[in-house]
Amino acid sequence: MAAIEQLTQDFLRTKKLPHIWCPGCGNGIVTAAMVRAFKRAGFEQRDIVIVSGIGCSSRAAGYLNFNTLHTTHGRALSFATGLKMARPELHVFVIMGDGDCSAIGGNHFIHTARRNIDLNAVIVNNHIYGMTGGQHSPLTPSGKKATTAPLGTLERSFDLLELARGAGATFGARGTAAQPRQLEQLMVRGAKHKGFSVIEALSPCPISYGRRNKLGGPVEMLLDIKNKSVPVERASEMSSEELEGKNVTGLIYAYDAPEFSEEYYRMIEQFKDK
Amino acid sequence: MPEKKPVLMQGNEACAEGAISAGVRFYAGYPITPSTEVAEHMARRLPELGGVFIQMEDEIAGMAAIIGASIGGKRAITATSGPGFSLKQENIGYAIMAEIPCVIVNVQRMGPSTGVPTAPSQGDVMQARWGTHGDHPIIAFSPASVYETYYLTIAAVNLSQKLRQPVIMLLDEVIGHMREKVLIPDTGKLMVEKSSDNVPADWKPYDEKGLTPLVPFGFGHYYHVTGLFHDQYGFPSGDPEVVKRALDRLHDKLEKYRDEIVLTNYVGHKEPRVAFVTYGCSVRSARAVVKKAYWQNRWPVGLLSLQTVWPFPGREVEALARQADVIIVPELNRGQLVREVERYSRGQAEVVPVNRYDGEMITPDQLMEVLGRWLP
């Protein structure tokens, strides 16, 4: 059996397929990159937990053959924090969408970053609420249209990785569904990083975002994402004018800091054998 | 029962200690008056027991974190008061749907909204029943003393584990902050057996045949947990048959184990003419009246105290209504549980509410005056 088929059989719940995602959606590409990253990171299947929130991308949990926890809207990181503190030996991956993570889950996101707890957040950013049919999120670029912003949104969008960095996350990377190999590599590095790792995956939503904003079909959208992505190494040599409208991809930051669950268990060691 | 030692304890502390005795080793929550002592006690005690205490960023996260910990195999509890209880409702519903054991303590204070944070109230009785959306079952205990708080918390933890159902401890500010004697068993071990000890080979996380233990994550059973309606394996389904069966199963679970869930206590005359039905701190005032009216004066008076408020002890109230002419229902609200009492009395007894909602207790004198309408 080819390696990829073996991977599909082991790590995907093939009986639950086909998935619910629309044609041209990037969620499948991101999910596949995750599955490959699990394999490459070398973790035991039984030690991997997938936690997800509410939204299109969060449905990935149901298709992945691990212990999977599909939670409430915005709260995935808090469920994951409880689980990780109870069972620090587990590798916990948290899949969220842009609205799930940065709007309703914004508070949990910054505090998870502040604690630097060893969770791996993968945020599928398609700039829109897809499941409910195309409302603007905090990651919808200014001016873009949505069902709740028919004239274009006036709001400014977050830079998710800078938000996380400011709040204390120790690993931040950005990949795209148009460059799945790089995304996979970033996921492996994030998985191995001790501390809160944030991986933003830019992904096309042709149905609820692309159509309304005349961005073309899936192929055009993927090409657009690819063309707008600038590797972090190159971006350092570019001016802010040149970077306008671009997305810096790659490993944006990674540094060591005390990890919360490890620190907690070290702190309570003094009570052992008492 | 092992030897017991008397300890002077505050209600909130007794709640925390009861949880610990029942094997709780995880607390996540957010500070709020008048429940904060539960958190503070847990913050001191859990680390020395190898457990986890974590103060979360908000009430919602506290509720989410105990569910996460419970799925990881830890017995988990959180504590809050009215405003926080409102925020926790979303994830309480999740725990009901996904059948994750956990205990939620609500030390009731005067509401609505921020209300009077330090004043007692029994205003959250209906919120405990219907606070989260959807047609769900719920278990709620309401202790009337510090001693009862200790033992009901133990019962709450164990029932929650056995039934895989969230249990609400509905304290009130009086019970939470009062200090009383509690008899603590020496061993401090009052846990039922670990739920995951005997896992059958054909284990399904949501077995339609009946109760099935929760196998924690990380032991090689790759099941799915979701707040969506789901099949026996946990996978989402919108099939009307699956949906109906799943909701019925959640309710049947409580009906089947009703005798273990519904706890009441009757004191007083065997054939009462007038009976009190109440719960929580209001039991104390009613008991003082029964003491005087029945034990001293031998009037035909009795008191049915409800340790369990949900599911409502309908059969017990119905039986009482057949016996008594009048049922008096004191509550620190504008009349919430009295409607259930009326419903189950089925017109066989006159049901008289006594309500107070100015942030003060109902006094025995106040109840004695009401009783005077019929007796002596």
C-alpha cells in the first residue's frame, strides 16, 4: 500500500467521507497537511487529540481518526486547556476558523497565548463566516463585501499572528492552502514547539467569499493567495509599501518561554510523598 | 461508615471538601461573590493532592475547561454565582448533550443582573432547570445546611460520573457563608468506583442499551464528542429517528435512576394538616416552625425538604398533597418552585406561597404567622 493510502486509512475516518465542504474549499487541503504533519512529527496516534470549535473547518475533527472533540463556538481553546492540564502527556491540536478564533473566541485566544500552554492552534482563515453563508469576520480585509457588509466592511482586520505575539504566544507561522508542503512543514515545527503555537492557514472560500467579492473560482483564488504570499525571508528586505496587500508566510516567530502545564506540575511536585 | 470527626466549616468550604472527598482533582473557574471561597479553598487544596487548579479568563472558559478535564479522565468541578451561571449555560448544555460528567456550583445571590451580590436569594431555581437552551434533562441539589452541602456534593460528583450528566449544586448565600459542624469520615474516601475501570470490548461512547462509562481520551478508543445530535459512536446525525432516540435516552437515563437522584426528607406529624415544602436556606426557617408547632405543641404540621429540586420530586409532593389540606412553600423569590408544587398537588391541597425578595431571609416568625391562619 502506498504511504499516502496507509495514512488515509489510519488517520482518516474514511466511512465519514465525503465531507460536507463546498467544491473549491481549502479545508480539505489544510486537513490533509495536518494529517501528514502528524505522521512526520512521529506522535503516537493514541496521544493525539483534535479539538475544534464551530464552523466549516471545525468539522474536520469528525473526519480525523483520533480522539476528537468538537466543542462550542469560540471555546475550543478553553476545552483544550482543561484537557491539556488534566493530561499533559497528550498532543492537543485545536482547529478553528477565523471568526471562531478571533471574534467569539478572541478572549480565550489571547489568554491561551498569555499562558503559553502547549497547544497547537491551526486557524483556517478564509476571511468569512462560511457555515452561516458569508458574514464578515475580524479577519475580513477592510472594504470586502459580506452578507452583513453589502457595501464592504468598514472594520479593520486583525493581524492574527501579531495579536498572538502581543499576547505571549511563542510560535507564530503563516501558511496557505496554495502551498500545502510548506504548510505541512510549519505544522510539524509547531507541533514540536513547546508552548502555544499558532498557525494561520490562508484558505479559499469561493462560495461565500469569492463570489461576492468577484475573486473568481477556486483556481483563481488559490493563485491569488499564492501570488500575494511573500516568504518571511524576502519580506524583511521589502518596504511597507511593497508589502501592502501581501501576506507574509513562513515561520514568523519562535522563541522559548516557560510552558504552563509543565510549570504547573513542576510547582506541585513539592507535595509529592507528603 | 468509617469513624467521623466533627469539623467547623463554612458552606463553600464544605462544598469544596465534599468534592475532594469524592475524588475531584480539577477545578477551573472565575472569581465571583458569594462563591469565591470554593475557588480559594480549591486553590490551596488541589495542588497538595496532585490536582489541578486553574483560574480561567472568564466563566465560559471555566465551564469549558472542566469539561475538557473530565474528558481527560479527571473529576472536575466549577463554582459561580448568578451572573456567572448565566454565562456557563452554553457549555452546561454541551456537557448534557455530550454526556460529560461535571459538577457546577451556583451560590445564589440576589438578582437579576448584578443585583445585590452579597444578599441571599433562591432566584435561580428556574434558571437551573431551563437556563441552557433545548429540551434537556437536569439534576440540581439544594442543601439546607453545611453538613448537607458536604454530603450532597459527594452525591453530586458520584451521580454525575455514574450517569454522565452534569449536576448543579444550587447553594445560596446563607448556606455558602454560614459556619456549622460537619462530620467528616476519617478516610475521606467516598468515591464510587472509577467509571473507566471495566470497559467492555464492544464499548460505544453513547451506547443505546444503557449507561456506559466514559473512557477518557488517550486510551486508544478513537471516538468523537460533539454538541451536535449524534449516533452511538458520537458522530453527527440529523436523522429524525436518531435525534429522537438520542433525546429520549438523555431523559430516560434520569427517569431510570430516579430513586438515586431524587432526595427528600420529611419531618413532623404523620398526618399533617399543614405542611411546608421548601429547599435550601428556607428549610431552616420552616424547620424552626415545625420544631415549635409539632415537637412542642403537637400540632399536625410537617416539613418536606427537597434536597433535590430537579428533577422535581413530584411523587413525594403528590403524596403529601393527598395527606395535607394546606402546603406552604417559602422561597426567597417571587414564587418559582411553588408552581411545580401546585402542578403536582393536582388541586388536592391548597398551595400557599410565602415569598421574600428584599435580600433578607424568611424568618420563623413570618412562617408562624402564616401557619396561624389554619392552626391551632
